[in-house]
Amino acid sequence: MKRWHFLIIALLIITGTAFLIGYKEAATPANSNTYNNGIREAINPEDLEGYVDARYRGIYDDRGENQVTIQFYLEDDHFYDISFRQLKYDGVDYHEPEKAPEDYAFATETLEGMAEQYESAIEQLEGEHISRLTEIHNPGDLNIEPEEIDGMSAATIRGSKLVSAIRDALNRGAYDNIEE
């Protein structure tokens, strides 16, 4: 009888393992492009359509700090009137760089340039279809001004923050409906 118990337990273990391996493979299609040059793809552009014409608001929050709050209108799946309601890092508001502590890592001019870069990035979405959102994930590929902001010391925009805030807005749904 002990031999049957051993065989049943071995069979359950083998079956369970095979099930879990098969489940993982089914959950990750063979043709999925999970990584693109080491950067995780944030969005499937084909999924970005059919949203309600409305105003949307979303945030990017890191470690309890709301760094990016973005607002935009969608009409026929195109961005309009896209703007920042908040843009800050490490407690410093990029729109008020003169209020940064005197010993802050970046000079006022650098903070102003970074704010301009973020503004330039979202301006590129104005009037564009929401599928273009993937393009700001790598802002280095865009024509963002001013170019002279120091990228070596991390004093440059983070496209992933913008994408995250916009995706948050889309996931939350319409802030207020303009179709009424």
C-alpha cells in the first residue's frame, strides 16, 4: 500500500509541475515583445483607442511624492490641451526653481531647462493620436529643447514618468465628460 501512496504523490508532483510550466508559457505568448533594447515596453499602441472624449488626469508617484500630475483632453483618441498640474522631484517644484534649497544638487538654470524639456515633450503629443504615447518613452529620440541640459547627472527628463502619468489617467477613466 505504501508503494501506491508514493506513486500517487510522485504523479501529483509531476502533474502539478507540468501544469505550472504550461501555465507560465501560456501567460507569456511566444511572439510577445516584453523587452525592447532593455527597456520594458509600456504600451501596446493597438490597445490605445476608443476612449471617451473627456478630460483626463493622472499622476506619477514615487516613494510617496507626487512628482508628475498631468491633465489632457481626448477627442477622437487625440491629445489636446495637455499640461502639467504638478512637476517636481525631491520636493523641488520645477515650475518654481528659485525656491529650491541653496545647496540643492542642480542650479536654478538647470531646473528651468528640465521644466522646458518636460513641456517640450508633452507639446509633441498635442493633436496626436494616443498611440504616439510610446514615442515619449525614450525622449532622447525626440527633438526636445533645450538639448544642452546635462544628461550625465540625471538632469534630464524621464519619459517613463510621463508615460506612467498618462497611462494612470487613461486607467482612471474620464475626469469629466465633454460629450454631454
